[in-house]
Amino acid sequence: MLRRLVALSLLVISSGAVADTVGIDLSNSAAQFKYSAASGIAGKSDLFASFMYNDANSLLGEAGLMVLNEEGSIPGLSLGIGAKAVVASLNKVAPDRKLVSGIALGAQVRFEVPTDRRFAFVGEFHYAPKIISFGDSERYYQGAVRAEFSVSPQTQAYIGYRTTKFYLTTVGPCVLDNGPLIGVRLSF
């Protein structure tokens, strides 16, 4: 009986651990660290949290949920919708730091090449209009596209382009990141 309990416990722990991922994105002016875990909240969904900093010493933290759905009529295509809370401490936009935040709604499109599932193309967009942007923020948006390659089932490498901006009422756009990026994602 004890052997079965230990075996079952190890099976549960190991299957749960495979769903967690850690990602690191680097661009010329910013670095982002992201952790995500599978969630049973709504079908195939991921809870995530990330932290970004840039060369102007601005900081961005975010946490959210992305719900994914595979489209059966088009092999390799999955669509996702979600939301995330963002908070940023922006430097070099005024005499002192600005603290801004928002609730961003988002979408994701992912296409895995059917002939070789190691290659995928991903597009993401998140937007927080004025009504759900706080502090000195008028709106927030983040858009990204990337091409991914699975080196192994637990390791993906990717290149892409990302733009992350807050629009402030007094200063205008404040860019946290805008340009090409490289990254790696590890599953465990």
C-alpha cells in the first residue's frame, strides 16, 4: 500500500512539474523574465507572471491568465484570449519616477507548422484603454511576434519583435521596449 501511495505521489508531482515554464527574453534595451504554470481555471489555460527592466531603469511587472483553444479545422492553429494586470515604475519621463498601472485584455494566435511541429509562429497583443489605466497613464499596449524552434520537448528558442508602451497624460509615449528580441523557454 505504501509503495502505491509513493508511486502515485511521484506521478502527480512529476506530471504537474512538466507544465511549468520559465522564459528569458533579451533585446538590445530590455530583459524580461517570465514564469507560467498550467491552470485548470478554464480549459487549457496558463497563469503567468513576469518582470521586465530596461536600460532607462524602468520596471514592469505583470500577472495574468491566458486561455488557449486549439482550432480543430486548421491543424496546428490555436487561439487564446486573456487578461493581465500591469504595473510599471517609469524612469526618465519626468523629474521623478512615474508609477502607472492597468488591466490589459489580450489575444494570442499560435501556428505550429503541421509538417514539423518543432517550428511555430506566435503573435500576441495586449491593450489597456484609458478607462482601465491608472496613475498618469492614458493607455498601455504590448504587441509581439516571434518564430519558435523546439530544441527538445523541454526547451524552445525563439527570435521576434516586441513593443511595450505606456501613453502618459503629461509626457506622451513612454517606451519600455521596442525592437528585436531573442529568448529561450524551459519547461520542467
